[in-house]
Amino acid sequence: MGVTRLKRKDRKNKTVSRLEVQFLKLGRNLEIGSRSKESAKSQIVKNNEVLAKIEAQAK
């Protein structure tokens, strides 16, 4: 059986859906003390630290 190539539309949909899943995984709220605790090196954690500094300076 030969390998079939996806049409351009299907390749795009595959990529978009993969990126959406990745975005949702990164953006979901993590419960305090849950096993899926955000790592300290995560970009989201770094962003939150920067935002907290900016808010502190604004006050």
C-alpha cells in the first residue's frame, strides 16, 4: 500500500489543530498543589514575573 500525501488544506488543518492543542495546554489554569505544577523555567512563569514587576512599579 502506497503512502498518501495530505492535500494542502488537510496539512494546514493538521498543523493548526496541533498548535491549538499546544496553546490550550499552555494556557489552562493549574490548580495549586496539583501534580501538573508549572515548572520554574516555563515561559508563562517568566511572563508572570515580569508582569508582577511592572504592576509593582506602576503603584
